[in-house]
Amino acid sequence: MNDDELLRQELRSAREELVRKRTSEDPAASESCLPLMPERDEAFLRLALMSVEELETHIGRLERDLADLEAGVKRPDE
């Protein structure tokens, strides 16, 4: 799997987690926690530990990284 697809998968999971936290009836669920939910992608369980604000920041970073990758911007370590 290439970097482009990995970024897209993580971005999708982060957005889904943000929606879960924003639409939760339980105020504690919008905080940093790890409730057991089978539909979560196990590769991205760490997203459940992020707060709404942290998820929003992370999503912004992923969107920038994906845009850079699509524009052909190379990573600094390459």
C-alpha cells in the first residue's frame, strides 16, 4: 500500500472518529477515551484517544500532507 492510500485511510478514520465524538449524547465520550466499538479500524485506535480539538488539528495535518503528496512535494527525509 502506498503513502497516498495510507493517508486517505487515516484521514477517513479521523473524520469518522470526529463525527462520533461530536454526535455523542454522552459529554464524556467527546473527551479523550477509548470505548470499545467494533467498527473502529484497529490500525487507528489511537484516534479514539484524541480530543475533538486534537482530532481537528490532526485532520488538518493529514489534509495538508495528502495535498503535498498529490502535488509532488517530497518528504524532507527523502
